[in-house]
Amino acid sequence: MPFPLHTSTHLHHLPPHLLPRPPLLRPALILPAYHRPILRRQSFNHERFGVSNCTKSSSKNTVTLLVKAIDAQKTNEQHEKVKRAYPFHEIEPKWQHYWEENKTFRTPDEIDTSKPKFYVLDMFPYPSGAGLHVGHPLGYTATDILARFKRMQGFNVLHPMGWDAFGLPAEQYAIDTGTHPKITTLRNISRFRSQLKSLGFSYDWDREISTTEPDYYKWTQWIFLQLLKRGLAYQAEVPVNWCPALGTVLANEEVIDGVSERGGHPVIRKPMRQWMLRITAYADRLLEDLDDLDWPESIKEMQRNWIGRSEGAELDFVVINGNGQEEEKRITVYTTRPDTIFGATYLVLAPEHPFLSSLVSEAQSKHVEEYREHAFRKSDLERTELQKEKTGVFTGCYAKNPANGQAVPIWVADYVLGSYGTGAIMAVPAHDTRDFEFAMKYTIPISWVVRPDDSDCGNFVKPYSGEGSMINSSCSESGLDINALTSKEAASRVVQWLEKSGNGKKKVNYKLRDWLFARQRYWGEPIPVIFLDDTGEGIPVPETELPLTLPELDDFTPTGTGEPPLAKADSWVITKDPLSGKPARRETNTMPQWAGSCWYYLRFMDPKNSSALVDKAQEQYWGPVDVYVGGAEHAVLHLLYARFWHKVLYDIDAVSTKEPFKCVINQGIILGEVQYTACKDDEGNLISADSVDELAEYKQERIPEEKVMKSGDLFVLKDNPNIRLIARAHKMSKSRGNVINPDDVVLEYGADSLRLYEMFMGPLRDSKTWNTSGIDGVHRFLARSWRLVVGSASPTGSYPDGTVTVDEKPSIEQLRSLHRCIDKVTEEIEGTRFNTGISAMMEFINAAYKWDKLPRSIIEAFVLLLSPYAPHMAEELWSRLGHSNSLSYEPFPKADAAYLKESTVVLPVQINGKTRGTIQVEETCTEEEAFRLASFDTKLSKFLDEKSIRKRIYVQGKILNIVIDMPKKAKVAQE
């Protein structure tokens, strides 16, 4: 669509990314001086209007051509104006400018705390260079509807937005291009901000924050120092992803199948000294407090599983040397099934187990070392994948089972992780599928010790992992006999025996590991610690010297030694201890991206405070967040880390609540538009998808939508319906080419249509498939709403001023339609069922189109109902209805119960005392109205047409009896 040639006032208020981009003028085009200013401020495409060769013409001819071209463009613009369903292109920039100029949605620092509060928050985005796609506004629109709704209900609303802006992409871009990450980040933030503003979200932009700003990360560093004081931050040797070829440590997401994402170089696991946060100290509280949260049960269960609390026992297996003698060395294992101790026929150590090197026999040393090197190239996820083939190597060493005294072989296998439990397990192949597969592969003995309650012993052909009664579980030498006990009784007896004999103890374990809190990267928060040159002692930077800011660097590439890029900033790294004056060096690792997002919800409460993390009074009023909306992909790490930090802050009296987020909602994913593919055989012939067993064995070809038709529940080729196609919707990504830019949708349909469509696609929490043509439905609804209130457009596409409403008292029917709509919309917003709220408004509009007149009071109430969903149109209609202020703080309509009752009854109609039919009437229907309805009823009218009515007997809501004069013959027949 071409933009107007002459500067239009409303274009000044368009977001930058929607402003028209004028094409470059051809350098050779020379016009008379008095025409040049026109071209400088006009958007003009010469070739489009056939004047690309105008340099060969005289100035006069050139001007003539330009005038014609301008007239042609004006005509095209007029046609576009006529075609538009309603003038969203004028309405939306106008009201976005109004909101910004008047700071309509600013939450004052000083507020009336006697009013209820509503803090609604989006999981703030990472501002990538790609900008938003249509999946992003789904959650943002939902929170905006809630924020606008609560404002109108009289709540103090806090609805902010900011940027989780530290991260790998900006740094990688800096490495590739030499552009400083800060420049890239600011540019990306600007784009994101303009896109969000173009969608009409009611954020308080005065509270905008970015995790990359020193004024913000000063307090991230302050929180780290509090963790350090409490012993919750410490350093330890932990394995990291080291890429020798790139000379750097890689994040997990940068490693794919054991090689680097960039360059495909081998990656190994290498121990390095790293900062850790002791989140395990809060494991029980993180687990217990989940019960009180209004979160999706699936999310709470994911966190429970991630924390992974289990009760069991630690057992010691004494190592046996080559002569069969016991050594002093003991291998400690953790098990949740101590009842199965007699079934332990081998031990497995993790490749990174600290005892492994000292246990391996000389004959097996080479094999074990090769296996370890191979294992270190895998991620923990790859190693523990249940479906992968189990591999391992015998160490050549044995240990003694403390229960029966038998020597069991010690193996090394990568499916055991050094970070879980003790890094060693007792393998019970009869009662664990993974151990069973391993034992079968390497011919290790299997001993059944648990008999299912419903099974005879001796029928075992596969592992049984359930509980039952114990068999083969007695040894006189050890003094342990648990035969015939139930699994629970046996587990308790074994623990007692372990503690009494000194072979082990009861143990509570967690899958949760301490949080690796260091990255060998530049673009992150500096860790406020220095190390003395003479002793290596770590000393925290004084709080008065915060923020410790990042130094300016020109070279962000890895050092090649494993040291982070900050190590290159010598003048920054070399420092002195402020207390002793001793020479020292700064920590050159930076914090991970998670750090800034762990507490940002607190900073939004008091973003300009330079003396405290957050003002106590502000935090006590606004906390906790009432509704927190974001993707389920953050269900564990972000939410768990934020809860951990919050509990630490609670313990030091920095916050007043135990939990940060009262209610969490996970919006579904919006998938890209359905893509159709056909299968081809080796000769290039199309074959039907239903005749294909393994899709991977066949070539696939994308089929354009226009060549596809639906056949029942399937999709087939139009030209050959025998060829069934594969129809799939995928997550939006650049690589698939299915990303939909919201800017394009806004340009064609308007922001209100995009907002409505995202909500109308289906329930907020469900995944949905994008279909651009589906926007037409909600766009038509908005256009019908506009025309209903404003009237129809003139032939030129313009609309009359004001509205077509009348200042008359509404009818009962109109009031009932309105209040049913109010009741439904209110209920559905409160239940976050936004799609059915839109349906209720559509039903209202359908009913309103049947009315002869539109009472102003009815339409004003409807406009208020519409405003949280389509705020631009609602503001414009409100203004046309005669209001000078924004409707953002107008009271939201309340349903009157009197108009919600079912008001119609089925009224029997008698003719001369005999029931001839029924009619549906209002409960308060008058006799005259009831008779009129009966007269128009096709079944009853034949008894009344051209008849003389003697009298009518009417009991309101009960019966209508019509007595008519009858001819004598008819009277005799009736008698």
C-alpha cells in the first residue's frame, strides 16, 4: 500500500519501523529549483510511474510527468482508502501518540494504597535482532487485557516492560562483525520497543529497565555479595564444555552432538574452577512452598521432578585388590531401594569419579581412558538418554557387597553422572531396566530378590522394578535376613542394619545440583570479587564501589587459553585490595544471563532507587506479582532460580513475601502456518503419503497452498486427489521460512485486529496454528462495530463525524442483550478465556444490527467492554460519543442481575376453551401484545382470521383464551 505523498500529520506518530521508506532519487534527475523541496519530502518511485528516462526530457516535460505521477498515486491512495474496512491506519497512530504524550498508563510513585493493587507482568524478552514475530504478542496481549480491565475496575495497576539484554547472540555478533554488544543491544531494544508500542500495549514505559544498564546490574552484583556473605556463593572445580580448536568454553546450547555449533569442532568436558550458587541449601523450601502457589500443576510437577527429592540410603562397598584382600578404600553409593541390596551384582562409576584412576587395573587402563575421553565429549542429556545403547568398560577391579560378602565387578559407564548422588551406583539388573540392559549386553550375573505379590518365583524373564516380597535376601555371616518381608519393611530393616554395622546410613538426596554461576564471556555482569596476588584469597568488592562496570573492549574473541575475554583488559583486571592495598586481580568470569532475570520484577516496583534494591514500602504494597505470564520453556530454570533468590532476599529482610509470583500462566505456542509436503520416490514420481512407512526414506517436496485441497480430514493434490499430502505446522523459525512479522499484519489489518485474532484463535494456554486468512473474521467484526456506531463510509471512503446513536431510553430487549454481554465478557476476562469473551461481543453486535435505534447508553457500555481488547477503536468511538478524556480509567460496566434472568415463557393459547397452540412471550407481556403475537402465529392465525372476537381472557404468564363467535353449523359440529 503506498503512503501519502504529502506529509500527513498522523505519520509523525507512527513507530519508526512503520514509517514509509522513500526510495533513492536517481542522481541524474535534475529539476528546476522550485520543485526540489517537494521531492525531498515526498516518497516517489520514478520507475513505478514510467518516468525513469526523464533525464532525456526537458525540465518542463519532467515536471508534467511528475504531476501526472503524483495524481496517479493520489488516485491509488484514494482507492486504498475506499477499500479499507475502517480507518485503523489513522486511528491507531493517533491514540498511541495520545497515550504517550499524556502518559496515560504511568503508575505514579505516590499512590493511594487504600485501593487494591494488581501487578501483572510478562516474562521480559531478550531483544534479538530479528524483532518480534506474531507468537510474541500472544502473552503480551493477554496481560494487557488484564491490566486495562483492572484499571477500569479501580485497581492500582503495575504493568511494566523491560529487557533481559545480556546474552550470547549479541556477543557472537560482536565477534563476527566487530560491533560492540552494547550498540547491537540498544538497536535491538529500540526495534522491540517500537513494535510493542505499535500494538497498543499499556505499559508504563517510565519504568522501563534493561539488565545491561549499570544502574540495574549494580543491584544484581549487590545480591551476589549477599549470597557470598551467607556462604551461598563459592568456587569449585566443575566440568565445562571446552573446545580446544576455538580455545573457549561453550555454553550447553552451543554444543550439538559433541561438537561446537560454530565450525563443528570437537568439544570435551574439562574441569575448571567456577563460581557456584548453593541452591541445594534451599531445596526443601523450594519444594514445600510449591503447594501454596496458584501455578499450573504441570509446572509445579516439573519443578518437583527437577528438585528430585528422594529418600534412601548410602552404602559403602569395600574395594578388593587383585589378591582378593580388602583395601581401606570404600566406594559409597546412593540408592532409593536399599531393600534390593542382595541383588546388587556390579557397581558402576561415572567417568569423572575421583577414585576411578586409582582403581583401574593396568590391563584395563588404556580402555578406560579411551572410554572416559569419549564420554567427556557428550552432554549430560546425551549420556542419560533412556533410548540410547548402554556402553561401559570393566575397570579390572572388584568391590565387596556388604550384605552377602560377594565380590562384584566395578564398571565405568557414561549413563552414571558424577554430579548426581555420589557418582556411583550399585546395579541391580533384576529390578532396573537400565541395569538389566547393561548386564545382558556384558553377560553380568542377574539375581532376582523381589517377587511381585501376584507372581510365582522362577517366572522372571524381564526386570521388575516394583515392590513386592523379598526372596534370596539372607546371609548368616552379615547377620542380615530380610526374606519374606515387604519391600518397605525390608528397606527399613536394611537401613537399621547399615547404621548398626557401620556400612552406611539413611540419606535424603536431591537431583537438584548447585547452580553453575559463571560464564567465560564478555557480555554479562562482572562478578564483584578480586583475588590477592600473594595468597589467591577471594575478597568481595565493597558495596560502596558498586556497580563494577564492564571495561570497554575492542576484541571480544576468546583468548584461546580458557580465560574469558575480560582477561584482555589489563588496566581493568589489575587492581588493589581497597582495605590492605595489596595487589590483586579482578574476577574475569561474568554472570550468566539468568542473573538479571532473577529479580527484575522487584526493580519494576521502584526502578529509579539509587540507594536500595527496592523501597520497603513499595515492595510491601506491590509484592508479590499477581499474574506472571510467559512460555512453559521457562517452567524450571528461570522460575526456580527466581524463587531461590527471592527466598534469600526474604531471609535477609529485603522482601516481605516468601514467593515472588502468586499466579503463573503459560501461554501456548503459536505455530507457523500449515505447510504441505509430498513424497517422491527415487525416480522423482509423487507417491501418496499413506503408502509410505518411513518418511525419512523418501524425498519431500513443498507444495504451495493453492495446489492443495481438503478431502475429508486429509489434504490432497488438486490435480491428483489420489496423492495424499503431509500437512504439518512447525514452530516459527527463520530456517523454516515460516516466521510472520507482526509489522506486516498491523500494516494490512491494524493492531486491534492482530490483538483480537491472537486472543480469538483459541484458549490462551493451548498451542495454536497461525492462519493469516483467519484474521479476516475478527477484522470484519471490528469493521461492523465501527459502522454500527459511526455509520457507513461515503463513496470516497470517509466517515461522518460523531456517531449514529440517539439519546433515548433503551428497551428491555436492548438492556438484556447488553447485560448478558457484560456478564459474559467480565467472567471470561477474569478466567483468562479471552476467546469466548470476544464471541460474546460478536453476539451483541449481531443483535444490535437488528435494532431500529442505538441508544447512547447501550453503545457507550459496549465500547467500554471492547476497550481492553481493541483499545484504539474503543478510544476513537469513546471520543466520538462526546468524551474528552481517555476511557482507560472509566468504570468497567457491571451486569445487572435483573436483566440476566430468563424473561420469556411459553404461553398456551386457547380458542373457545380448546388449546390450539403456544406462543413465546415476555413474562411481563401485556394482553394486547400476547394477542398480537397469537394473530401472527401461522398455526393460530387460521382460527382467528376474519373471525369476530367476543372477548379475551388473559392471565399474565399463564394463558390466553380467545372467545370467538362461531356460525351455527360450526357450533353444532363443535358440540
